Amino acid sequence: MIKEYKTIKEVVGPIMLVEGVEGVKYNELVEVIQKNGEIRRGKVLEVNNDKALVQLFESAQGLQISTSKAKFTGRSQELAVSEDMLGRVFDGMGNPRDGGAPIIPEKTMDINGEPINPAARDYPNEFIQTGISAIDGLNTLVRGQKLPVFSMSGLPHAELAAQIARQAKVLKSDEKFAVVFAAVGITYEEAEYFVSDFKKTGAIERTVLFTNLANDPAIERISTPRMALTCAEYLAYDLGMHVLVIITDITNYCEALREISAARKEVPGRRGYPGYLYTDLASLYERAGRIKGKKGSITQIPILTMPEDDKTHPIPDLTGYITEGQIILSRELYKKGVLPPIDVLPSLSRLKDKGIGEGKTREDHADTMNQLFAAYARGKESKELATILGEAALSETDRIYARFAEEFEKEYVSQGFNTNRNVEETLNIGWKLLKILPKSELKRIKEKYIEKYFGE
């Protein structure tokens, strides 16, 4: 039931207090109607007896509270969804930003989503090919997984995000694949980069973009990922598509959360972030997955910039707890010219063993992956030893491993942002590099695979 009140008492920043309200619910949409007919929107953050605390979606500048009235709409924030959203660009509130016509909705969905019943979840076990060797070969992405990218300021995570969006596909499947891309708090140049890259490569045809710019209101950043996930849920569970959701940058989202928490005068938690940061992030990440009996799935790649390059910072720390692994970008590799600068040793995909092997990628995948990890780790140790003691102090085997580490970074990890390698190519490059080592060093690979692939 829609109710209007002329009892707006005060506005502080994006927060507005309305008194004498009845039957108002948490998260309910509010319209603030001014004397001249201008409407500003917000949502209910808190209800205490007859007082409602409302968070405005836009600036409160110039708002005349004495002549304005608050209209409580009785519903929460919704997104109008349709298959026609593919190929379109929207702002953080779900309005078209590409100059095209408004969407004629098949249905409207609450952007806060419904939690997936844990008993209805299906286990992620199907390989998604990103075309990037450091991910496909060593930290495999699986359909229904949430695998974040931990970046650092100044590293090319935007290029990596665009590359994954452009190249990702489910192998051995004729089912439809779509990408929902949410850009949160980014600059106009970055937004333009994503839109033009997708248009240029034709990836836009299967992509829905939600862009929230740095000069848009902070509250819009809270809605943007939820808009994207709601769109993904419609495409996945109503239309049966496999959807990859990429959200960049989660750090901007958390900063907006902190800003609004401060405006509400809440007791701050670690580093000034609200105490419910974990719960809030989980409400986003846990919307990924597969549901039994439904064809579609949602796979998530959230991208975040670690403040001060610190992986113990609350944002990467809590993200690591909720998600199934992480891909870490390295400043050291970037300085060496390795692109994408994925640091494979601290990176981890907890579900990688579920998506590889015979019938999914190739029979030798697990063994070669373990051998490459081990050889690269030893090679890096040898290089560090050479730096301290000089190369002459290394044994012959250590020198071979040091050379292996160099070649591995150059050939396997560094492939640029425009090379799309299928999983066969990735595995073959792995074998080519393993030939640098003596056969006796391949202790993690079954004899039958060495005979089959090492001699080729």
C-alpha cells in the first residue's frame, strides 16, 4: 500500500529521517517528491517505532524538506528483465545507458535475490575455458564456481577482465553462454574501454553491461552488483543459459558501504568498514552456483584491488573466506613484462580437480599441473639462491630448474591479452616446457603419460 508523509525531519548527507510512519518495511523503495514535481529516490535502511531512516540514491543537494513529501511504495528495488538485455549497456540502477529504447520486461525481479537452498545446490564440476593458460592449466575455473581476482593498483586487471569476458566458453556444450559484466565505481575512460572492446570483438552480442561511474552516487554502487546478479539469475534459471558474472571493482563497492555506514553513525569494525562486511559480501558471492534440475548456472569472477597491496586487508581477506580460491596478480611479474601478470604459486582454485581430466579436458591434465607447479616453485628457489650466492654455487640440476622458471614465465604465463589458447594448446606448451627437465625429474607424472606425451 502506497503511503505519503510530509514529516521529513532532517537530511544528513545521503541519509534522511521521516517521522510518524506506519507499516514501513526494511529495503522498501521511497520517492521524495518536491514542490516542483521533481522526484528523488531512496530506500529504507532502518525502521524504529514510527521513524524511518531513508538512504537517498542521489545527492540531497537543493532538497527542500519543508515542502517535500516522502512516498513509501510498498515494494523493494526491482529490475525489469528480458532476453533483450543481451548486447545492451545499463547504468547502476538498471536504466539504459546506450541510448537504446527501454527494455520491455518479461518480468520484474527483486534485486536482493532469493537465497539458494543449500540442499538444492548442484556440485560445480564442468570446465570453463578462459583461453588463459595460467588459469585453464593451473587454476582451472569450473562452472558454478566463484573465483576472485586479487589485483593491485596500476596492474592491468581491466584488460584481464575484458579478455575473460571475450574468450570464456563451456567446452563440449551447445548450450547458450552469456556474460554479465558489472563495473562498479570506475572512471569514464575505463567504462568506454570495456564497451568499445566488447563492440569491437563482437562479444557485446552475448554480454549485458552495468556501468556505475566514479561520479555516480555512492549508494548506486551498492545496487550495481545486485542488478547484475539479478539479470544473471534470470538468464541462468529462467532461460537456461550458462552465465559468467564479472564484477570489477569490489573494493569500490566496499568503500561505498563504509561511507554509508559512517553516515548512519554505526560502530566501525576493522579499518573502519562495517562489522557486517562479511555478511554483505557473502550475500553477493553466494548467488553463484548451479541448481539441481535447472540447466543454467552462474559462475562469478569478482575483481578487487588490494589496498596497499595487502592481502590481509579486510576486503581480500573476507573474500578469500567466502569464495573458492583466488587468482593473484603480481607487480613483480608486471615489471618484467609478463602479461597477464598472474602469480601462479599463491593463486588457487579449490575446485580445479573437479573440472579437469579425461572427458573434461585431457587425461594428463592433473599430473602435468602438479609437475609444473613443483618445477616452477623449485625454479624460483634456485633463482633466489643464485641472487644470494651467485650462479656458480648452484648445482647443474638447480641451473636447469632456474632456466625452467624463466621459460615458464615467458612462454606459459605471458601470452598477452589477445591470445586465446584452447586447453590442448595449454597442455602441449606445458609438456614442451617439461622437456627442459631431465626425464628422471618428472616424479609427479604417471609413466604412461610420460611415454605418450614426453616423446612427441
